[in-house]
Amino acid sequence: MHNLKLASVVVGMSIAGSALAATEVEWWHAMGGANGEKVNEIAKGFNDSQDAYEVKPVYKGNYTETMTSAIAAFRAKQQPAIVQVFEVGTASMMAAKGAIYPVHQLMRESGQPFDESAYLSAVTGYYTSSEGKMLSMPFNSSTPVLYYNKDLFKKAGITQAPKTWQEVESSAKKLQASGVSCGFTTSWQSWVQLENFSARHNVPFATLENGFGGLKTELAFNGPLQVAHVKKMGEWQKSGVFSYSGRTNDGAAKFYSQECAMFTESSAGYAGIKRNAKFDFGVAELPYWEGKVKQPSNTIIGGASLWVLQGHTKEEYKGVASFLSYLSRASVQADWHQFSGYLPITHAAYDLTKGQGFYAANPGTETGVIQMTTGTPTANTKGLRLGNFVQIRGVIDEALESVWSGDVDAQTALDTAVKRGNALLRKFEKAND
Amino acid sequence: MTVTFPQKGLPWLLLLPQLLVTAIFFLWPAEQALEQAFYQEDAFGLSREFVGLENFIDLFTDPLYYQSMLTTLLFSFSVAIFGMSAALLLAVMADRVIRGKLAYQTLLIWPYAVAPALAGVLWWILFDPSMGPIALWLESAGVDWNHYLNGNQAMILVVIASTWKQISYNFLFFLAGLQAVPRSLIEAASIDGASPFKRFWTIVFPLLSPTTFFLLVVNLVYAFFETFGVIDATTKGGPGQSTTTLVYKVFEDGFIGLDLGGSAAQSVVLMGIVGLMTVIQFRFIERKVQYS
């Protein structure tokens, strides 16, 4: 009798246990540090909001490591349901038709309400199919802006933030005359000084609508405007108007130490700059060449989006869909945007942030959003969709470095990079056709 | 003398664990790489196409690949030579220390415990052009240090970062080698009036030659194959391609670029190079080594 009671208790407990066991959804991401903690907080917020599903965020290292491990896991049939992939990996993900579960399709098949017009088209444009359907869910998007040291500007007698590259040059010379050793430095040179430079001036970075038109795309960043800009930057490197500081965002150190008075960097760099800059700084839009374009166009995004991978159960996908809906909520989005400095992905989140007075209290945080949403995106400003883009960026880095060091002239360097990059594009085309 | 086993099965059984380890961790991956080198495949493994020798043709028609080979040779020999000479110097000094010998030797061995990527980051900070103490010191001495732009300086940086770790390892072996040199020989030489320098070159160094040879092989293999962590943490192969060694290129193309076929073809070439290196070393260099 006693044993029977015990057995029924055990059975009862296991039934209750299985009823409580929420369906697990694994989410691999690349957000370290403070942003990583925020990701855990977002997942916890979702898990607490319902009890059918449990999202488990797993930090997998930097962007490349996260993408590589997800791909390796897919090959071993151990893939997570959601993986965060950086923007340069977009073409690779898109081409892997059997591996991804397009977000628009997932939402429809899981019966989640999903209105694509609620999202900022400048952000989602990067991740939509040629039919205008969202393939992945934008998560953290940013765009390059110009940070400038207001204290040094004041000392040099400059009253206004530079809007154009002409003004960057003249400001830098004034700054140098006042004792600053370097005018500006940049992070992510290919992204800022070529990809976004091309969008800003509405010239193509690659043919076939920057690759949106198909795998036959060819690189086109050796046009006269880009060559002139790179040539100028090569001259600036010699005169100290510009100072090169590496391929990623190592330039931040030079801006913090006030060695360089200006810094072109991601809008998401705001939090770091605010924490580390022991001076008053301002945020301006990414400069453009006056006379080369009437009205500067919108810039394109960097950052990452969330891709859903094939090979999971229907129940899990329901959980994924409901989590993606939760992520898109204005309150969740606005909180993430304000905390991290990444752009808001929905109109509602943008309006909410504005209504809360966040931009007024934190001047400069809105610059990226305004710059992103200027005008209607054209074929040259919608984004980039290039296979093997990670390697192509490496090729571009090498070409630019050879110009900065004075070894090769701008035209030759960019021509070579285009040629080498095209070979990589053809390779991608062959592997994915 | 030959040992004979009563049954034929037993020797194989005894060899089995080692054979299994070799097969699973060396032969199988090598075979996979060899196979992969003849295919072009998308990253997810959804489609695969046999392309014959195309991956190899791409490689050998790329002038940058030859450039990378030269870079690798320069890098590897620099690491081996600097690492070994510094270690030998330290070992000779440490061998003479009487007081605090153990502490001194332990401290010299420590860096070997540092992971390659960490060693890279450490030197990267020391040499950072805008805040690194060494870079600032160089600047005050009139050297314009900027390894982000200057390929030669970048090479010096990765050589230092890779050598530093290896010095400890070399030191350990040289020290053991020195301690094995019979004292009587050295004492006899000093009675004959040989200077310390002469004693070293005519007695100690030749007796160290097996150790030196062994270390040369180990150091070259280390520089060829185990340094991509250091390079990734310091220069990422740049500026330009001035520090892109063959192994870093395999890592870059395979793991970052997800070009599995091309990366596998490079691995096959590397396997060939290692084979060649080993043959050369044992055929030509080992003959000059005195084992006793």
C-alpha cells in the first residue's frame, strides 16, 4: 500500500513534470559582454512571459565563429533552431535554400501575425528576397557615422561638425595646426570607406543591384568616385589628416586617447565611446563629397540578423515564431535599441523611443536612424548581397592597406581587388548554382 | 637482437591502440582532406561537385600563393633560428647559475604554458602603435612603429610573439642537453688552456647537435603549423598579405571563407611540404649530427 502510494506520487510528479517541460529552442548568438547579458535578459523576458517554450541563448564566440559553428553543426545534424549571422554572411545563408527556414514562411505556417510593413525597410531590405519577402529577422543593425571630439574642435576654433569630406579635410588641417596629430581614423575600412561610401554617393558597389539581382554579379567599386576617395585618403595618410589603425575597430583607441579628433565608426559604437571618452563628443552623419552628389543617399547597415535553420519539429518552430514576435514588440525593441545603440527595427520601436524622450536626453543617438532612413533606398543603397563576402572584405583590406602604405596607387589597388574579388564571386556562383 | 612472439596475433594486438589513434586522428582526416580537395562544395554541404584538379590549378596559378610560401619560409626560419639561439644563450647562462637555480629555470619555462592566442594578444598590446609601451619606447628612440601599415614590422611582431613561447620549450631541451655534457671533457679542455668560448664551440656545441637537430625539426613544424593562433590575434595576416602564412591561409579560406575545397587543396599541399621537409632534414642534415 505504502509502495503504491509512493509510486502514484512518482507517476504524478512525472506527469506534472512533462506538462511543465517547455519546448526548448536553442539560439546561438555572437553577443559578448554587456550585450550578451542583455540577450540573456531578453530570452528570460520571453521565457517568463509564457510557459510553452523556453529559449536558450548560447554564446558561440564572434560572428565568424558563430556562423562557422552553426554550419558545422548543420552538417552534423546538431544545428540550433535560431542562429545570429552577420550581414556579410547573408548571401551564403540565402543561397543555402535547403538549410534555412525563411522567416516570412515560418510566421505564416506557425500562424503568427506578421506584418512586414511594420519594419524599417532600410533595415529589412538587406534581408529580403527578390520578391520582397523577409528571409531572416533583423536583430542588431547599425550604420557608420562620424564621431568628433568637441573639446579639440573648440580648441582649434571649429564651430560646426563637418558634413562633407571637404570639411573633414579643412577641419583636420585646423586641428593639426592646433596641435592634434591626426585628423580622423576609421574602423572597418571596407564597410565604411567603400561599401557605405558607395551607397552614400549612390554609385554601385557591385553590378546587378549590388548582387540583389543574382549570383552573376560583379564588383564595381573601382569606379572613378571610389578611386578618387581612396586616392585622397592615401594622401591624407601621409599628411596626417587620416591615420590608419587596423582592419577592425582598433581605431577607437586613437579616438579615446585624443590622438585623432574624428572617428568614422558604427552607430553601435556609441555606448563604448560614451564610456571611454573623457571629453565632450558629438555624432554627425557620415560625410560625402560635395559636388559629387546633390543629396547624399541613405547608408546601408551592418550588424546581424537571426536565421531559422531547418531540421526541427513543428512545435519548436511554433516557439521560434512566437519568440520572433516577442522580439519585434515595440517595448522589447526600444529597450534593446536604447541599451545597445543598435538601430530600432520597427517603426513602433522608433516612435516609442522618441516619445520616451531618449534622443533628446542622449544627443547623437538618433543620427544613425535619421541617416539610414533618408529618402527611398535605391538599387545602390539597399544593401549588398555578395557570396564569399568575408573573403572579399579581406581582399579589399589588403588593397586599401597597400594604398595607405604608399606601395600601390589607388586605381591599381582597386582594380586588383575587383579582379580577385570577382574570382571569389565566380567560385561562389559555381558552388551554389 | 630480434624478439620473436609465439603467436602472430599478439604483436598486432599490442600495436592496436597506437594504430587506432593514428588511423582515427591522422589517416582518416588526411584522407578526408585529400578527397575534399577534388570537390567544390557549398558551406552547408547541400551540393557537391567533382571538379578534378581545379582547386589545385586555382592555387598554383595564384601569384599570391607563392608569395605566401615565401612568407612562410621567412617566418618559419626566423622563428626557429631566433627561438633556438635565444634559448641556447639562456640555457648556457642558466647552467652556470648556482644559487636560485630552480627558481630561475622555472621562470624561464613559464611562458610555454601561455596559450598561443594569449601570447599573441600580449605582444599585440605591447606593440600597439598608439598605446603599447614598446611601441612608445621605440617612437621615442626614433623608430616609427606601425605594424598596421608596415609589413616588415608586422612580420617582426609575429616572429617575436611566436618565438617567445617557443624559447621556453627550446630552453628546457638545451638545458637537459648541457647537463648531459660530461664535466670531465670540459675540465680537461680547460686544463689544456681552452678559453670558455673555444670550449663551447669545440666540445659543448657538437655534443648538443642531436638536441639542436631535434629542436630544429620541432621548431620548424611549430612555425609551419601551430602559429595561426598568434597570427590571428596580432595581424590577421596583414597588412596586405605580409604575414599570411600557408597555415593561416588554410584557416582563413576554410574556416572564415568557408571555401572547403580550396582549403583542403591547400592542406594537401602542406602535407606534401611536411613530407618533403622531413625527408630533407633526415637525409641531409642528420648526417652531420653526432649522436655520440
